[in-house]
Amino acid sequence: QVQLVESGGGLVQPGGSLRLSCAGSGSIFSITTMSWYRQAPGKERELVATITSGVTIKYTDSVKGRFTISKDNAKNTAYLQMNSLKPDDTAVYYCKALINGASWYWGKGTQVTVSS
């Protein structure tokens, strides 16, 4: 059974940093694409960043220059380094991955709160 588990969320002051992790476990032979999404209260889930096995990386405009996505293929893990955090970054952050070239999986999310 394949699972994705996010970690690293928490409460941080504006201007601070957090590093999120998304670890895949189970019968995983390959993860070609991993993405981070976020959903703030009362808003739709939005794509934050995506990385593929070909090292193609995309970011939504609001996080460019502040967030960095990376992927450790050996560990089946993706990371989201978030710097210069703003209150508007407050949301539940989810990871999504295309596993074994066949199915998309979602994690259950980790809460990020940016507040003084």
C-alpha cells in the first residue's frame, strides 16, 4: 500500500522559514512527479510547486524567489523549503505524487501558520 506523509509544518513568524517533507512509502518503484499544493480556509486548493524526474521545476508566481522544491529519488521524498514566509502563506500544505507511472496519490497535509 502506497502512502505519502507530509511533515515539517508549524507556527512561524512572518519572515521566518520552514522546510516541509513529503515521504513516500510502500510498493514504490518510481516517482516521476511530485507537487506541493496548499489550501487556505475558504479558498480552493492551489498548486504551489512541481518537480519532475527530469528536474523540471515550476512555481506559482506568489512563491517564486521564496520557495524551493527539491526531490531525493533514493528516499522517495520531496521537500519544500519556504523562506520569507508571509501571513498569506498560511494554509494546509499537501503533496501529490505520480507513483510507478500509474497513479496519483495525495498526502493528508500539514498545517503551516504564519503569524506574529
